[in-house]
Amino acid sequence: MTVANSIKCEWVTSPVMAKILGIHRQTLLKLRRSPQSPFVEGRDFRWSGMTTNSNLQWHLERTEAAFTSPIGTQKIAAVENDDDTDVTLVRYRVVIEEAVVSLEQLKKYNQSCDEAGYYPDPDEFFECKFEDWQMGCPSMMFDVCDLVKSEDGHGYVAFMGDVRSATDDLVSITDEYLDWKHHKQEGISLADDDYMGYWRKGAKLNMSTPK
């Protein structure tokens, strides 16, 4: 009796199917995506919902049969040989986006802290559409390492008025600790938008030299 026959369920998840076939789950998913795949959608696997964002399910007997058949073995070998010619590119991105909301909304947000000291998710609270700032690469204006302080990978700051035509200049003079919201227990501050005044003071470090 095979492992598949010992399981009553006809359709199973990817981790269960991979265990039955004796391969890693990622190997099973790679085989499914490959043009050389021995598996056929509708016959060997299906989606539990209406879209490919739903859970992937595998038919026990038909998947095992396709995997162990002579043709299936040849296709699997071809997929495994692709590792000698393919590479995986991984990238990280620092993306700056902006949206215009009312000052009243910002005030309400900063008053919405719960009993545990946490603020709501800004995206959900403001219900606004953040758009790319269209200012080119952020690293051309400032050191993006200064902004990546949040465990969630994002932060927030606000300026008075619609300043989208000069966001890059204003962001470049912000203080990564005093101005930016990096954590769920911080409100969103209104940062200084006097760009010319900042440079007139000669305060590149935003502080005076102690006497």
C-alpha cells in the first residue's frame, strides 16, 4: 500500500503532497511552474477558490502517477538541469510615496491612540491613495539608510499644504528620529517645511554649535 492510498483525502495541500512524493515543497512548486512540468492543471492540481491567489490543492493519485511515470521522470530531470543555467535575482527597494489629506484628518489620527499606546495603520485610517513621488531615486536626495528604522519597513512624515512639487527638498532636511514615524506607538509629526530658511541658518546638522 502506498502512502497516498493510506490517506483518505483525495485532494491535499502542497506540503502534504511534497511529503508523499519525497521532495521539498519548493521543488514541487517549481515543477508545477516549469514549462517542462509533468503536472496538468485540473487533472493533477487545482485552486480551491476562483483565482490563483487561492490555496493550491493536489490530487493524490493522479499527481503521484504523473510524478512517477517514465515521461514524468524525464521532465523532472529536465527541470532539475535548469539549475545549471538559471540564476535567481533578489532585490530590495526603497520607495517613497505621498498623498494629500486634510490637516483635520491628521489631528484625528494623532488623537486615535488606543489604550495600549498603538496608533491605527495610516493606510487604513486615511483611506488615501499613495502615489510615487516622481522625484527619481531617493538616494540622490539623502541617505535612505537613515529612513529604514522601522521593523515594518516603512515610516511616515507630514508637511503643511500640498508640497508634492518639492517633496524631495523637504524630505532631505528632515530628521530621521525627530520627524519620521517609524513605529506603531508614534503619531505622525508635522515637519518643518521652511526649506530656504533651513539653509539660510546654515544648519546642515539642524543644531547650533555649543559655546
